[in-house]
Amino acid sequence: MNSRQRDQLATLVFYSIAAGITALLFGLIGYMLYQGFPKLTLDFLTSPSSSFKAGGGIGSQLFNSFYILVLTMLFTIPLGLGGGIYMAEYARDNKLTSTIRTCIEVLASLPSIVIGMFGLLVFVNLTGWGYTMIGGALALTVFNLPVMVRVCEDALRSVPREQKEASLALGLTHWHSIKTVLLPAAFPGILTGAILASGRVFGEAASLLFTAGITTPTLDFGNWNPFDSVSPLNIFRPAETLAVHIWSVNTQGLIPDVRAVADGSAAVLILAVLVFNLLARWIGSLLHKKITAQA
């Protein structure tokens, strides 16, 4: 074959791979939505789950998933952003920073079950809290922090250095240049990292089994006292998330409609991740235009 034919063959191969991956993704999502969509009713989304009879819902688990997401990101974003700024702008290129990067890469590759065992040791047993939502959020912070740090560092390093040098030449301090020049320019990359971390929180189950638990007390959604044991805002209560609930109903098999509940929960989980990602990108686009003074 001549070079033109090889180029056409390579193009065909890559297009075929892309089409195959897209078809597999849409097929998987379509199958799960097809199986779970008939179960999606208002009663299913709002009523509490039942352990021994059919007709239970996922209201508490759905609320727990969003609540633990908010708690996790409250820890992950500031710490990850601070670590990324330090690694990109303040850390010197020496053995210490090389060791830190190696530790971050190792931590990012740890299985979630290992993070769960670490959370069980530290946030459950050592603190004496037991299975709590705050323990699960801290474990997920450990799980997501390496990804957030690396994404923030890469996003800041991808900004052309001329922009920083121009701001310094105008008399701005280093921190003011980071705050007003580098962070707005790197915002899309940082937002991508936050969305990736959020998606991992939604779908994570293994680490939450050992930290947040697999049970949820009967919640009183009219009680907003965060110190009450039945309040949904209490961070020191067990909290079964949607992903853990899918695992739980499939392994325990105590309810007669276990397949319908699992299919409906999986469909809700997929839709929640999709809607959250779309909203996050839309809000991030608006914020990026605002802080960069784009029309």
C-alpha cells in the first residue's frame, strides 16, 4: 500500500474504534435506562426503602448521595486547589517535590477498598464516631484528593507563562497574579477535575461500606436540626448512598422486587450523574465568562 492508502486505513481504524466505544457506551446506558425507567415514579424517588416488603423507595439514599457529595467537595476542592497551586507555582523542582508527586500518583492508584479500610481504621475506630456520613466524606476526600491536585497542577501549568510574566511586569505580586490571571485562565481544567471527582463520589461504594455504613435511620425531613439523630442534616449518622444501596439489595436479597429496585436505582444514579455533569459544565461556563470578562 502507498502512503495515501495507509492513511485511509488508519483513519478507518480509528473511526471504527470511536464508533465501537460510542455504541458500547450508549448500549450500556440505554439498556440500564430501559430496564429501570418503568420503576421511576414519584413514590419510588421520595419514599424510604423497605427491607422486607415490596414497594420500597430510594428517597433517603438519593438525599444521602447528594449530601455526601456536597460534604466531600467542601473538603476536596479547597485542599486539591491549594495543593495544585503549591505544586505548580511554589514548589521547587527537587527531590522533595519529586517524592510528593510520586506519593500522589501512588495514592491515586490505590483501590477504593484500601481507602475504605483506611477510613474504617481512622474515621470510624480511631475517632470513635462509628459509621457516619462525615467519615464517608473524609474517606472520599482521601480517594479524590490526588486526582484533584494533579488536575489543578496541570491546568495551571497549561496557562501560557507569558500571561504570568506580563502581570508580574505590571507590578502585581505573585499571589495576585495567581488569583487574577492564572486561576481564571485555568478554570475550565479545574472545573473538569471537580466534575471527575464528583462523578467518582456518586458511583463509589466500596470505601463507603466501611465508613458511612449500609443502613440509614428513619429520617424526618421536617427536622432540620443538624444535631438531632433523625435529622437529614446530621453528619454523624449512618448514611447509605445510592451506589451502596444497589449493592445492598442485590447481595442481601430480602425484598421480593429486588431486581426492580436495583434497576430503578441504577437508572436514577445514571441520570443524576448526567444531570449533575451538564449543570456543572453550564454553571462553570457562565462563571468562566464572568471572571474572564468574555461576552
